[in-house]
Amino acid sequence: MNDAPRPGETSEALYARARDVLAGGISHEGRYAEAGPKYIARAAGSRKWDVDGNEYVDYAMGSASLLLGHAHPDVIAAISEQVPLGTFYADCHAREVEWGEAVQRLIPCAEQVRFTGTGTEATMLAVRLARAHSGRPKVLRFEGHYHGWHDYALMGSKSPFETVPSLGVPPGAQASVVVVPPDIDRVDEALGADPEIGSVICEVSGANYGCVPLPEGFLGKLRGIATRREVVLIFDEVITGFRWSPGGFQARDGIVPDLTSLAKILTGGLPGGAVAGREPIMRLLDPAVTSSGLRPGVVHKGTFNASPLVAAAGVAALRHVATGDPQRHADAMASRLRRGMRGILETHQVPGTVYGDSSTFHIHFGECRDGSVVGIPAASIRGAPKALVEGLRAGMRSGGVDLMSYMCGVTSWAHGDDDIELTLTAFEDSVRQLIDDGLLPLQVDDV
């Protein structure tokens, strides 16, 4: 059986092998490409290299998990030191305590912490805790917001929002989720009309890490309504956590939820996640506490929760996160990128804008209001023609730049001036090509 890596094997050849063994030929549907996915051989700092010899400035950055950049020396050292001591014990260990203390210091709502295996597991556990604490079975969520792929996260995650974008989700799970647009009056109306809603979950950046921003002041008002209606407020900070500031969005903007889901930067880019929250809610996980006749009140297991290897990486990463230096640098790089891309659109008289909060950037082609997409329907923001999206992404890759998803990306501590200049050149070349191909300027009726 010849299944070992083959020196010099191309992405095309690897994909041919993958189609015979992996479902769909991939391990994540977001990595699918009609022409076949690219296969990465290595990465360092702000760059990655595929098996075909192409080099990219990376704005996916481990799906936003690598605030410090690829293969940060301190994270690599922490992992390397832990490996010979054992990768997994199935027992408690000192690193998990140190890791939890780091989260507690940084995240305002983190009176207590429970580690999970993934970000999806973190939102799943947060919803279970919220239901248990409130005694009410339904959760309210917002159109287009992403909270992982479990049954209770899919309803409303993708347009059309009134349907589930997957087979296999039972009707009971669908019925337990109430989906509304991010309109504060609609939220209050829904909570007032349905006494079974006991919790609200929100992607605090707005849908898809800020691609569809929330209205001004929305989260502060949401905190007020959740308190008045006595529902549990869950902030999904899987991406914003530690990126928007050392303490995430909630620390930066001073709006504190009852529970928070965390992952990505939390782990230094390794698999894992966490729920952090108020002690009266987190107490439901305590095996020494009886809740409604159950010990613990809320069941949560997971073989690899807080594994020593992941905890070592997480502790090393959060030491840098706590200084604020990575965020300040990444934010500055993203700001420069957004400003330069907007200038290119203006130069070529292409309607659109490039926007984003913190260290993110989102490209929007088409009409906008004073350079902002706030108030534009999500379907319009996310509804650019497929040929345009694929044309931009292909053009950027040809210029040595890899975006994260759709027409978006994130920066890191490792991105520098050379990366920004190369990216702006690739963007301008791509815009010129899209104009030549007749895909730009985008007409309103094209969306």
C-alpha cells in the first residue's frame, strides 16, 4: 500500500488521491474549489507556500486563529517542550489551570472557564448552559451569524434564513431556534411574544466576522433588553476574542455578556475552544453541585478538552496577546490595507468600498452609503456574482495573495509593509482584469 507523501506531488495529484479516500475529497467544505483545492506545504510569519511552489501573503491566517502569525517561535517552543512530556494524559494538569487563569484575567465575563475541543463545541455548550440556567428551551439568533455547524447553530445561518441549510437536522432542533434580523425592535418583540426564549446568541462583529456589520449601538441595547427580559446573553467571540483587544470585543467596548464562546487565538492556532461566563451559570458544570437533582446539572465531556499540547500553545500565545502589541500592529496593517484598496477603487472609478473593524478587511463592489455598508441588506453585501468573487480571488492568488473567504481577510502581527505593498499591487491588477473582463463596474441589477 503506497500511501506515503510523494516528493514533488502537485495539488492536482493530491486531489486525485483525496477524492478516493476523503468524503468530497476535502476535510472542510470551505476548502472546496471546482478546479481543486490548493495543498499547503509550509507556512511561516505572514506567508505560506503550496506544494506547487507558489508563495502567498496569507490573509486567511488559520481562519483568523493566527494573530501572532504562522509558526510563531514562542508557540512552537511551547509545543516542542510539551511533546516529550506527553501529548495527552486524560487527567488534569497544571497547564490547564494556568491557561484558564490567563483567560480569566483577559475576558471580563470569565468568572469561570470550561475548555472544549472546538469553537463549535463552545457555542453548543454555551447554548446548553443558557437553556439550563434560564429553564427555557429556545434560543434567539440573528440572520447570517455563524456559530459553528451543530444542529442548533445552522437554522438561520445562511439565506434563506427561514430554512436549514443542511439535511439531517431534526425538526425539534429547528423549532428551538428563533431567527430574527439584527433589529433591536424585532428582538424585543420576539422576546415578548415567546416566553420559551431564554437566551440570545450573537456574533458580536456582525455576521461573518463583520462582513455584515451590526447597526450602531445595537449590542449595548441588546445587553439592556437581555437584562430586562431576564434572558442569557451569549457573545460568540470565537473570532473577535483576543483580536479586537486582549479581552476581545467585550473588553474593548465595555459590553459584558453572561457567557462567551472562544476558540482560535485562544489556542495559539491549535484545535480547541472554551466557554467563559458568570459563576452562577458555570456552576451548573460542577460535579460537586446538585442542580434539579442532577450532579452535575449540565453534562459536558470531551476527551481532548484542554489537552496539554493545546494548553501549552494557548498559554504561550496569550502571553503576547495580553500585551496588546499584536492587536495594535495587526489593526494598523489592516487600516493601511483598507485605505489603499479604497484608493484603488476610486482611481478606477469602481463603485464600492473596503471596510472592517480591528484587523479585518471586507471588499464590497457596488453602491454603498458614504463608504459604508451599514444598512445594506445582507443579501446584497454577500450577493456579488459568483464570477466576480472567483475572478477577484483568482487574480489575487495569481499576484501572490490568498484571501480568507469570500472577499475578506485578516491581518496579523507578522504582516509588514512589504506584504501590504504586494497586496495592493495584486488588488489593483485584479481590479484592472475584472474591468477588462466586463465584471466591473458592478451594476446594481447584477447583485
